[in-house]
Amino acid sequence: MTQHPRARWRWLPAEGSWKYHLLLAATGMLVLGPLAGVTAAYMNFSLGFFVGGQVLAGLLGSAVTAGYGAAGKHGANYIQTAAASVASMSGLGVLLQAMVWMGLPQPPAWQMVLYLGCVGMFGVGVGMLYTPVLVDRMQLAFPSGLAVANILRALTDTTLLRRSVRQLGGGVALGLATGLAAARLPLLGAIELSASTFGAGLVIGARIGIPAVVGGLIGVALQPYFVLIGWLQAGDPPRKIMFLISLGTIMGAALVDLALILARALPRARRQSASDAPVHAVDDWRTVNSTRLVLWVAFWAAATVACGHWLLGQPVFFLMVAVSLVFLFALVNGISVGISDSNPISSAFVVTVVILAALGLRDPGVGLMAGAVLLVATSVACDMQQDRSTGWRLGTPRVPQFRYQVLGIVVGAVLAVVFARLFMNAYPALLQDQTVLKADQQPAGWSSAMTYKFVGVLRGLAQDLPFQRVAIGVGIAIGLVIEVLRKWLQPRNFVLDAVVLPSPYALSFGGFVNLPTSLWLGAGGIVGSLLAAHAPARRDLPEDMSSASLFGGGLIAGDALAAVGIGIASLISQ
């Protein structure tokens, strides 16, 4: 008979028992998930972006598992995995709003739930496929993943808590205060103050933060030229074209890195096969059945195409193209999340529509449903990689964490449709197509920027714009050249490494966001590197729990709490 470790608090179920997993699953899916989900839905409808649920769910989840002592960090990680999946799926109900704006008939709720569920399950599998590359081999920072790991280690271990509470607690307090103040004070809003962006900079350091600033400045400098050649209209923000170049830049650099990984892995595999040498053992917590994982991905890819075709009447060809593109963007966006904590999912949607238009697509309804595959699967896959980065730092078993994410997808697919219809029924302003309204007709408080972007690009399907594909190609060439030079020269000089020949992954961040956001990330990177250079080494904390990363993680957590508070208060007051 299996003996379960005894819980510190007697009323808690034994760790590893079915009651233990029922407690964690119910907390993540039915309590914290819907809480973060309604906030994500509100933020997407009102603003057009939402704060990820990992940090908030990690904070609250650790309160549930604190009674297990240091071992409770794994249970809290399971809770935040399920809750974050519910939240990210809930925020994607804007797809239904896009249908309304374009006058498309809405399918029955159960069909939309099933379709979103199939795509989400596919995204879970693809995200796990890339975990060995992005998390284990490339060891990207994943700032929110690191923040969650630090929070869970500190809050479930009294020794670590005593030694890190000042930095972590101070960061949470300051992040909460600035998050609330930025929503109230016009000056802070004008400079786009973001505690979470600054906190992410503290985590990643100057060698990544400064290239993001460089990328943003390049976009501003090239804006007049882009207007001159017709890639932008006068008054357009640089990122309207720079995000395409930036996506291409990540693709080009990723091609180099993947080629090197394969070049090193294949000879090693041949040597092991020829010599019958034993394969190095993998840590038990990392072990995943590769055959089952591949079958999972194949099954849900087929289910996505079948559901989209038979239930929603979409063409098989465009659905298959969209499914294929997920493998590309789950890698590209995963690298972006790992570097800068930014997931440009709406950019993946736009690029997918551009590619489908080049293949002959002219129906905006088909474009929306095919683009939804990229939107949902890429979001879920990047969440998977972010959660696995937390698990990598904690040693959390990957198979149970995979199962918790699957449970979160099931609930999230339902809530995406429920919240979308709830908000649109309660607030008729959300039903107005803002792409055809004049400036003085725009509804106050409901900018729906993500929906606006989707509908805008879908309405442009009637006219093919070749320069968009050229921009992606230019970015691929830039990424290839820079990454090859970096691999060849291996720059050690700071100026060369961060400014002259920066990482293409970090450089691309400046193309996805407005310049103030890049500046806040860069400022945080500079401060983080200065703190790391002058702070004495602490042997009483894990290596990646530096003062800068603890304080930065606290800022991210505090900003997330502020966003939740503002979202719920605004919703209640409507």
C-alpha cells in the first residue's frame, strides 16, 4: 500500500491522494480560474489585452498549500497551472465579439465550446513538445515563470520566506500601488508606467532589456521611410509594420538555433546507436512519454480540423494550414515570452490571415475561424512553456502538471463562451462595430483593441498586400544574419552584445510594443544588472532568487493584483 507523506496541517488531505488532487483541481478550476478569467475577459473587452494569470494564481494558490510546508510549492504550481489556463482561454471570447462586428452568424454555444476545446488541447500538446527546446536547452528566462517560482518557494518555505520577504513583499506593495495609481493619474497613464514591465526588466537584465529599447528606437527612426514607401500611412504607429518584421526576425534567429540543436543532437544519437551506449537518464520529474505526446498532438490536430469542418463548415485546406502554422508560432511566440514576458498572439493572428490571403483566402468568416486556431493554440502553448519553466525551477513533475492544464482548458473553453455572451448581453456597446464608427462615436470604456485589430485585418482580405509578406521576409533575413554573426563572433563586450549586435529575440520585442513599453523594460534591465553587480552573493537563497528577481517578481505580482482589483471594481460599477 502506498504511503503518502503526512501533511503539516492535519485537516489537509494526504499529499498525493485523490482528495489532495481534488482540492487542488477544484481550487484552480472553480475558484481562482474563474476569478482571473472574468478579469481577463473584462480587460480584453475594455482594453484589448489582459494580464496573465500565472502570478496571481501562484500567490493565491500558495495560501491553499502552505500547510504542506516546502513540498506545498508543487501543489501551488498545479493550482496556478489550471487557473492560468482557465484565465487565458476566458479572455479569448473576443472571437465571438468579432463575429458580431462582422455580421457573421454565431454557431450554437456547444459547437463553439467544442471547437475552442479541441484547439486548446492541441495547443497544450504543442507547448509540451517545445518544452525540451525552450526550457531545458535554451533555458530562457520566462520572467513570470521565474516570478511564480520565487513566490512559491518563498511562501511555502518559512526559511526562504524570512530571507526574501523584504524584497518580495516590497515589490508586491509597490507594484500594487503603481498599478492602481496609473489607472487614476493621467500623468502616469501618459508615460505608460507599467510596474510589471519594469519588473520583467529587473528579472532579465540589461543585456536583454537594452536591445528591446534599440528595437523600439529603430522603429521610430524608420517610420518616415515606411510612410514614404507606402508601408505605413501618415500618423500610423511604427509597430503597425514593425511587428511583422519582428516576427520574421525571431523566425530567422530560431532557424539558426534549431539547426544547431539538430546538428549537435543527430551525431550524438548516431554514436549512441552504434555503440549501444546507455542513454543518460532523465530526471524523473521531467519524464514524459514521447510517443503518447505525439499521438496526443496528432489526435487533437485532426479533431480541430474535423470539428471546424463538420460543425462550423470551414474549408479543410485553410484549417490545415492554420494547424501547421501553430508549430511555427508556438516556437516564435514562446521565445518572445521566454525573453520578454510578452506573447504577441494578436500578431500571430494577423500574420496567419496575411499568409492565408496569399493562398487565396477572401472570406473573412473563414479567416476568423482559421485565425482562431493560431490565437488559442499559441496562447495555450506559451502558457504551457511558461508553466513548465516554473516547474523546471521547482522540480515539479511534468505529467501531472500537463493534466492540470488540460483540466483548465476544459473549464476555460466553456467560460470563454459564457463570459463573451454575458458581457455582450449586459453591455450593448460591445456589439457596435468600432471599425466603422467615427472618433466621436466610439463607446467610452470599451475600446476592444484586440477585436478591432482582428476585424480590421479580416476586412482587408479583399485586397492582397504583398508588402506585408516582404516585411516578414526582411525580418527573417535580419534574424538569420544577426544570429549567425553572434554565433561566429560570440560577443563578450557589453556594447557589442547589447547594442551593436544584440540578440534578435530581445531586439524584436521593440517592434511588438510602443516605445514607452520598451523603455520601461530597458530601464528595469539596467537597474536589475546594476543591483546584481553590487549586491553581495547570498548562499542562503537559490541561485536564481536574487534580490533583483525577487523584487521584480513582486512588481509583476502587485501589478496583476491591481489589474484584478480594477477590473472587478469597474465591472461592478457598470
